[in-house]
Amino acid sequence: MFASMSAWRMPTLFIMSGLLLAGCGSDQSEARFQQFQQALGSPSLLNTGSDTTRANEAHRPLPSVQQLAVNADKVTLGDQLYHDGKLSKDGTVACAFCHVVARGGIDGLPVSIGVGGAQGGINAPTVLNSGFNFRQFWDGRAATLADQAKGPPENPIEMAHKWPDIVQTLKADAAYQQKFARLYPEGITVDTVVDAIAEFEKTLITPNSPYDRYLAGDKTAMKAQAVNGLKLFSDYGCISCHQGINMGGNLYQKMGALVAYFDEKHKPTAADQGLAGRSKRVEDQNVFKVPSLRNVALTAPYFHNAAAPNLTEAVRIMSANQLGRVMPDNEIADIVAFLESLTGETPKIAAVK
Ligand code: HEC
Ligand code: HEC
């Protein structure tokens, strides 16, 4: 599958600022990435155990929805629940309110707005392809999509409801009763509700981006500028962090890996702590799950704090703070062209058709 990407099969090593940054792309990449992560500060919540199952693959095309092993009836039920305001206290805030599938799986806001106009403290990541992430949330606190889905309904600044009340409301709906009874012997429970939502989310994938077609062998799928951007993305070492099938979502890394990002200017908030917020370890300060770059052209503003309004600015900051490099404007433009080739097909779901 990767025959055309021979550059990535070589052990690409980058030596910068005295650090050895090991590139990905070979079968032994896992050990090298452990080394890379250690060189960058060894976050204590590094991928271990099941976290590694999806990690450390080279970029590869997304599968088609038909290739996924999902239960179609659960997907339909999950689709309905995902779009149902009944999961929120005032009946108006569905998951889809903040994660609009037809618009890159986000809300397009710097921070989300929940029930009663409550403002969140962090930028909403996309739900598209999130099933490929090794953990969920910026700080990786949920291990699975089902685990993740338990959070928003009870989050006071999101859906502000209580699970026992949600289960009661759903049970009062005869159509839901019937659908759940057919799929789950235990009927409507917190676990069955989030299981159906997770099954639906697994199908929110965006295959056939120009880059995926390029990876699959169609050398005409990307324009020359994007191909050059891909080369720069690899040569500069962006690929060391944004890697795996989701081009991210399989490692934790520090924001400001080589050059400190948070300073007086940026006024750190609780959300800026990243993993340290839950691990309380100094070395986890400002460490986040590396976000997926798939469909990134659709998901401005960028970063957990929405500090970059566009891709040009995001790439400039990445280059400066993650790689310690001042990147010329023409190279930034080429990388942006590459990032724009990562937009795949919008999932065909009932609400989008
Ligand atoms: C009020 C807006 C809002 C609502 C409603 C909401 N979310 Fe989110 N979602 C967010 C924000 C903000 C985050 C990031 C929080 C964090 O990382 O700490 C997030 C994170 C996620 C993630 C993690 C993605 C990743 O890559 O880490 C998934 C998946 C997700 N939400 C799915 C859902 C589902 C399913 C529902 C409904 C049960 C839902 N969301 C309801 C705002 C919202
Ligand atoms: C050392 C690891 C590392 C390297 C190298 C790296 N990134 Fe990142 N990237 C991250 C992390 C971590 C974030 C999230 C930062 C945050 O939200 O505060 C991120 C975020 C981004 C985002 C914003 C995504 C979003 O949805 O908000 C873009 C775009 C991006 N990186 C592109 C690049 C490019 C292009 C390069 C190479 C010039 C690069 N990155 C190099 C770790 C890295």
C-alpha cells in the first residue's frame, strides 16, 4: 500500500535543537516514537496497553463506511439520539448542536455554547473520524467513544442534564422503547444509550480525500503545491506528531514542545494545563492529544484555545513552537495546500441527506 511513499519507509531522523526526533513510517516506528516522546519530555500518561493498538501506523487511507463492522440498526438509533435535544436539560442542545456533521463535525466557535448560553472553556474538536483517535478529549480522559458520550449530557456547561432523568424521558417515548428493546435485552440504560451513539459515531468517517486517493496510488489526485507541502510536512517533522491513520490522535505531545508557547501574552487558563489537569504532574503541563489533521481546512479556529484563526497562522505557530523553526511564507502556503487536500467526503447520514 505504501510502495509509492518510499520516503516514509526510511527511518527518517531529524536532528534539531540538540534533540533527536525520530520520524515514523517503518515497522519499528513504535520504539522510535517512544524515544521521540521521551526526548520531548516524557508525559506520564504516555500510550500504554490498549492505547497503543491504533498508534504508530504510517498515514494510510481511511476505509469506506461499507468496510466498517457496525450494527446498522444501532447506527440508525445512535443517529437519532445524537440529534435529539432530549439528552439536554432544556430539550434544545443535542450532540449535533456543537458537532455539526455537515460542517466538519464542529460548531465553528472559539468555545462552545451549551444549555442557557453557558460558555465552555475549550474549543470543540471534530467528531468526524474520532473513532480512530486513541483516546477522546484534548486531555484524553475518555478511553472510548461510549465513555466520552457519558460526559456531555451531565456537563453543566454543555447539556446540563442528569442521566437518570434522561433515561426516564427516553423510556416515556414508545418509539425509543421499541427500538431499544429490539437491540438490547436490558432496554434503555445509560450504557445502551451511549453504545448506540458510539456505534453511530464510528460511521462518521470521511474517506476519499485527495490525499487518501494520492496515498492509494492516484498521483493526479493532489495538485503540485500540495505534493510539495506533503514533502515539507514530512521533512520538517510535522509527520512525527501528526501520524497514524488519522494524521494525529494517537499520541500526547506538549504544546510548545521545543519553544515555550504559553507565556504572559497567552494568559494560561485551566484548559491550557492539558494532561496535567488530571494527572497533576509537572511534566504533563500543556500536554495534549495531538489532534487529527483530517478535514482540518473545515475546522477553524485552531488549537484547544482557538488561538489560530486560520491554517496559515496555525502552521506558523506549529513550526515555531513545535519545531523551533521559522518557516518561510511560501513553504507555509505549500503546507496549507497539503492540509487542504485532507478534506474527505462528508458522511451520508439521515440528517445530511
Ligand atoms: C455544548 C457543546 C457540546 C455538546 C452539546 C457536545 N459536545 Fe462533544 N465536545 C465539546 C467540547 C468543547 C469538547 C472538548 C472537551 C475537552 O476536550 O475537554 C468535545 C469533545 C467531544 C469528543 C472528543 C473528540 C476528540 O477528538 O477528542 C467527542 C467524540 C464528542 N465531543 C462527542 C459528543 C457527543 C456524542 C455528544 C452528545 C452526547 C457531545 N459531544 C455533545 C462540545 C460539545
Ligand atoms: C511535537 C509534536 C508536534 C509537531 C512536531 C507538530 N505538531 Fe501540530 N499539533 C501538535 C499538538 C499537541 C497540537 C494541539 C495544540 C493545542 O491545541 O494547543 C497540534 C495542532 C496542530 C494544528 C491545529 C489542529 C486543530 O484542529 O486545532 C495544526 C493545523 C497542526 N498542528 C499542524 C502542524 C504542522 C503543519 C506541523 C509541522 C510544521 C506540526 N503541526 C507539527 C503537535 C505537533
